[in-house]
Amino acid sequence: MYGNSNPVKMFENLRVGIIGVGGGGDIASAYVLCKVFKDFFKVGFCMPIAVLWERWVVDPMAGPPSKTLIRDAVIKECAYLTGKSYVSRGIYTYKPQASIIASLIGDVVPVITLEYGVQGYSKCLDELMSTYSLDCFVGLDVGGDILAEGWEDYLGSPLADAMGLAALSNFNSVIAVLAPGADGELPQDYVLSKISELARRNGYVGSIGLWTNHLGHMEEVTSRIETEAGKIPLIALKGFEGVQNIRGGLRKVKINIVSTILFLINTKVLYNSSKLALALSSTRSLAEAIKKAEDLGIVTEFHSELRRMLAMFSNKAYKLQRLSKDPGGQSSGVG
């Protein structure tokens, strides 16, 4: 995959699955990236694929839901969501962002669930390769947390990314980082320094930029899905340069023309440099994956969500009915 002397022909005529590895709003960017790959690389087929782990404002239970909680969808090794699919937590329901994308494209969107660890993730990818005759996967991460070592200040969601990296290391794949620092966790300069470090290890493949003719696609999807990180490339493409607050003011994002660039990384080189991804490879459950992260001293998004959930339920002013959402409820606003 990486050796083609003409980079424009790297994906030409291939059947590609683009996975929003971070969960949440990354599926919106995967949808846009399929448009970009069709324009730039002339792929033969491109499918956006989601990871089912919505953020707090959509799903205030700690951890991602299992396939058993998905309703009105075909369930196999992957789950296949339509515009009518939703998740039932018992005391509330919500529509995953993948279901919103399914409504937009008028077709099913495959979803990877995490309850069976990296081994279950890989089984889903095997199923997708077979069902859709895919040639390769692109593991898309908006912001670049997938490059993290796990101990960085402000890093909030390393687990889903590392599970995706571990699974994708077994497939013909490439990692794609869009808009370094866009999620407000790792600073833009730090993400760029990690990419340079990978380049010194022969792990940098190349980069492409979003063009202004992609504005329409980006505006279309971000108007349907409330994603903060996914909007950063759109804002940058319109010429904004500066700092913007996201996550209710808890995070700051540096925005400039670099935010419109997609960096392609060799999956194996990145995987071999990630202690967390290496530790997760053999996991067969989400609980085992969380324990592996704990053994490395890494705080994950599950731990953050658990603290918030426990605080919420211990608040005497908390009212259960405020959790009740229409199946067509809001998106995470994260991504």
C-alpha cells in the first residue's frame, strides 16, 4: 500500500472503509473523507464506518454500549445501523451519530462495538472485508490523539483510538490524522511533533489537504451532526486563524490552515511505537482493555465518564426524567 511510486494512485480503484476510530463525531469526518478520497484518489468504493462510543452529552452512562442495546439494526460481528436505529439504555434512549449519517446517505452504516475488546473489533473488520470486498481500511482520527503515548496532560480519550490502532495493525490499512489538535486534547504543535517523530522512523506516508470544493459536503454533514472537532477543518477552510473554545470552554483549539490537512501514517510503525495499543492487541473484552490501560497507569475516557456518572447520580437534585431522550436525540458535539 505504501510503496506506490505515484501517491495519487495509492488508493485508485480500491474499495476502502474509513473508520472514525475515536467514536462520537469522527463518523461525520469519515463521511466527508470518503468524498475527498473519491475526488483525490479515485477510489472505486468508499464506506464510512463508526465506532459506537458517544460522548457524555449524548450518552451519560460510562463506557460504550454493547450490541445487545442497539435497536432496529442488523446485528452480526458488526452492527448495521439505519436512520431508524437507536440505543436503549433502559432509562433513556438516543440515536447514535452513525444513524444520522445513515439517514443522510440513505444506506446502512456499519458500526464497531467494543465489548469484546480488540479481538471483537478485528472480527468486525474481517466481516466488513468479506461482505463489502474491501481492499483496505483508513483509521481516521480527528485531532491526533491516536498518536499519544497515554500520559500527556489534557489527554482525555486514548482507549478507543488505541483499540482501533491495535485492530487495524492486522489489516491492510493506513492511519489518517485530520486537523491536529482539533479536539482540544493534544496541542497542535505537539501532534505535529509526533508526526515528525514518526517521519524519522519511516512512518510518515504523506498528506493531502481539504479543498474549498469540499465546503458543501462539510457544511451538509455538520449541519446535521453537532460535532465540535469536526467543524474545525470547516472553520479553517473559510480562513479563520486563532483560538476557539470548545467543550463548554474547557478546551481551547488552535485553528489555522494546518487544520485543513490530513496526515497519513504507516499503521505498523505507529502501532509498534504505542505501548497501549501493543498491550491491547489480545484483549477479548472491554473490561480487559480498561485493565490493561490501568496497568500502564493510563487514565481513559471510561474513567472520566465513570467519575462524571457517579457524581451525577449522587447529586440529590438530579432528576431521572432529564435523561429521557427521543430516539432521534442530539449528537455528542464531540468528534
